[in-house]
Amino acid sequence: MAKKKKTTDAVEILESMFIKTTQRRKSYEKALKDAEIASRIYELRQQAGLTQKQLAELIGTKQPVISRLEEADYNGYSLEMLNRIATALHCRLEVNIIPKKKKAYA
């Protein structure tokens, strides 16, 4: 019987240790998605040379709202707010719904 090849990939090791169940996997994927959105808002704002307060004024909200939207653990994004941000930053918002590959979890 052949031995399973050990991995040295840190992400694979952490995933195998902590993301074994479907529920944990979903939670992990959502956290990644939220962090990506927050990071993208921050990057685009920085590229536009705007402060959080300036962006907030452009979209008709307050600076603390922009601060929350740029936090990796924020999960209250609305399509309307993301569209307002995209418009203010001269971007286009795209939303894709893509089928996932089925994967078996323990």
C-alpha cells in the first residue's frame, strides 16, 4: 500500500487541521470573501488618493461606515453600498455566481 505523500504547503496543512467539516469550510470561505472585499475597497480608495472621509462624502455616508467596510471581519456588505463605492471610484461592480466543484469533507 502506497503512503500518502506529505505536503509542506502551510495552507494545505492548516486546512487539513482546522477546516475538516463542511460548516467550517463554509465559514472559512466566507471569511476569505469578506477579507477580499474589504481589501479591494481599501486598495481602490488608496489608488484614488481618497481618505475614508472623502469617500464617505462622495457616497453620502460617514467615515466610520467606510472604516467598517474596510475591516476584514465585516460581513454586512450590501450590493447597493458596493455599487455606490464602485461608482464613486470610477469602477464597475460585477457579481458572479459560479457553481462550485463538489468536494467531500469529513
